[in-house]
Amino acid sequence: MGIQLRFAAYSDVGLVRSNNQDGGYASPNLLVLADGMGGAAAGDVASSVTVGHLAALDDDVYGADDLLPVLRKSVNEAHVDLVERAENDPNLAGMGTTCIALLRSSNKLAMVHIGDSRAYLLRDGKLTQVTHDHTLVQFLVDHGQLTPEEAEHHPKRNVIMRALGDTPGDVELDESVREAMPGDRWLLCSDGLFGVVAHETIEETLSRRNLNAAGEKLIELALAGGAPDNVTVVLAEVVDDSDTGSIQRSQQPIVVGSAAVDHRRPSRGGKSAAAKAAALPPASADSPDTGQSQDEAAAPEGAERRRSRVLPRVAVLFGVLAIIGAVLFGAYTWTQSRYYVASHNGRVTIYRGISQSLGPIKLSHIQEETDIKVGDLQPVARERLEANISRGSLEEARKVISNLREEMATPSTNPSTAPNAPAPAPGSPAPGSPAPSPTAAPGAAQAPDGAASNGAV
């Protein structure tokens, strides 16, 4: 049994942004979505160039084993193109883009993904998010530092940790190959949709409407929700090619958003990759059974009538975001290799992480809470506990707990002497023993993590 794809694509500038930095492409064998960033002069170029590179894949036919390699190569070429453009034009410095591409060979669908745009699969009436967001908040959710509900409203939810952009280096893509099943519906979308429209509403809309009506409705729902960002949807439905009544009559590719604009900037090959996609005519409202382009770049300025307000927004340069994301990722990963012993609700507790916070983000969480009451500890041990006892592993932190239990079982007669050590003769410390004063004098610097400390702890 053979299959074909019915497809549609829609894009809208939204109610706040002044230009459309999303780009989309849909054809019988290829779906692409890119969400650009980097300011008014760069984000639309980044997404347009990326879509243009991938649109070139429509010129050939591939075997199932070739799908991922050709997608990977095309995305890397787009990344190199963006780097070179940014180096040659200061106005493009800091540009970047997300990217999702879905390429078909017979009944196989290969997908590559980077960034926070999403791909959803509707199968048997159930909508599943197929892609994984490459964002700081998703990283924190994955590591138990945030709940999904907290991530939805987190002030750093737009910080992207992986994307195509002006920073040289390897591109790390999520890759997968799936079997296309008749009845499946695919949705690629920018955060302008899922950031405003609930998952359940998207599921219901895709389930109850034909493909074009679903695309139009999703855009309407985003606009009704305030549409603070550009919103773009690229859709496809898998159909049995023996069902001639369901096959899309027009096989002309659809180009929407920034990808439908020729930026007249040469690419590596000396010919604009974006222009290749731009040369394809957007779908017309008169074309039956095809998607309809809502391209805002080609629309007159009268499109402003749909905006209830215009709030200028200063875009954070992608290069800065990439650096911040890399630093935060490295720093957070290091913190989660550390442990410390402190008190919680009057009991001795082992924490994973460090006691500091990064803004609203706590860099530690409770690993184990013991039955040892802080009030039962020796005075010297309580003082050390108040300053937090840092250790480099969970095993070392548990050793601290064991030592505290031993100290409780063998009370010291001289609180100024190190626990479990024999009392020295008055006026002279025992040979080889450290100086007794387990606590630092006021104003003294605290020993760094890993430094030797007085006492058994």
C-alpha cells in the first residue's frame, strides 16, 4: 500500500510583532518550519535562508536510508551559510533560527529538529508532542528543578540552548525516522501557537476539521489569545494513494512567512537559497484542497488593522543567548555534582547542588532527610551545620552523617576540642593534632569546597 501527503501551511505576523520572522514550506514530500530570532533585520533572514536550503531537497528522490543524511547535510549547510552572512554583514550579527524538517520516502518519514519549535503527531485521535524543546526551562524540568506547569510561566522560558545561528561549530540535531500511517496528521508549529493555545485545544482542532480548516482555525485561536509572537503552522495528512478522492489535486509547494520573501543576499552558491523557495508561488485562496499562504511580508501595511496594539520589543541577540545558555548549562551541570549537609525543619539533611540560587532558580534540592535532630548535636557540629558542610559526592555526604551519629554517641567533655580526639594536656596540644578551634574567627574566609576541614566531619 502506497501513501501520499496532503499538506497545508499558514502564517501570521501576530498582534504585537512588526514583521514575520517565521518561515514555512510544505510539499508532497517535505515539510519545513523555522522560527527566526535576532532582531528585525536578521531573524527573518535566518529563517528564510534555512527554509531555502531545505526546499532544495524537493528536487530529488531519496531512499529511506538517505533521508537523515541529506537532511543533516542541508541543515549544516544552512548553518554555515548563516555564519558567513553574519561575518560579512554586521547587521546580521546575532541572528539565529529554530528548524524542523520532515522528509518522506515512500512510507518513511525522517525528521531533524533543533530549537523550541515543535512537531506534533495526531494518531487515533491522540495528539503527541514528538520533539523535545531545546530550552533552559525544559532542561530544568528534565532534571527535576521545575515542574512543567512552572516552566510554562517561567521568565526564562524563551532562552534557547540549541539553534542554528551565527556561531561557528557543529550542529547538534535531534533525529528520528518513523513509519507513516494512513490517517496520521502532522503539525509543525512555532511557539506563537503552542505558547498561546492549549494542547487539548490543538488536539480537538486537528481531530475535527479538514486540514485547511484546521490550519485556519489554529491561526484564529492564536490571534484570539493575543498572538504576542508570529504564529506559523505547517500541516500534513497521510492518505492512502489508492483513495483517489482524498488525494490533493494541487501538488504545488506552499511557502509562507519570511521564506516567501527574496532578501536578495547571495548564498554560498552565488544564488539565493531563499529565492529558490520564494520563486514558488504561495497558495491561492482559489486553489482547492491546498493550504493558503497568509504571508505578512507580502501583505500591505494595512495588515496592521488586525493588531489591537503594537508593543515594541527589544530582541536579545542570539549570540548572547547562546553564550548565556552554554554558561548556565555548564554551571548547572557542575552544581548537580555537589552535595552539602545542612538543616531542614530541624533535622540534618543532605542536599544535592549548592546552597546559592540563580535568580528565582534554586540550585539545590533535598536528596535525603535523616532522623537526626539538629538540637541533639554537639554545639561545634551545629555551628558547622549552620555554615553548610560541602562535599563532592553523595557517599562523602553520607560519611558526614555517619560521623555526626558517632559524635552524638560519644559526647566530648571539651567542646573546643575536635570530636573523637583525645583531650590534650592544658596549654599544649597533643603531638600531631590540629589546633583546636573548629570555627573560623569573625571575618575569616571560609575554606573552599574540597579543602580539608577540622574534626571528623
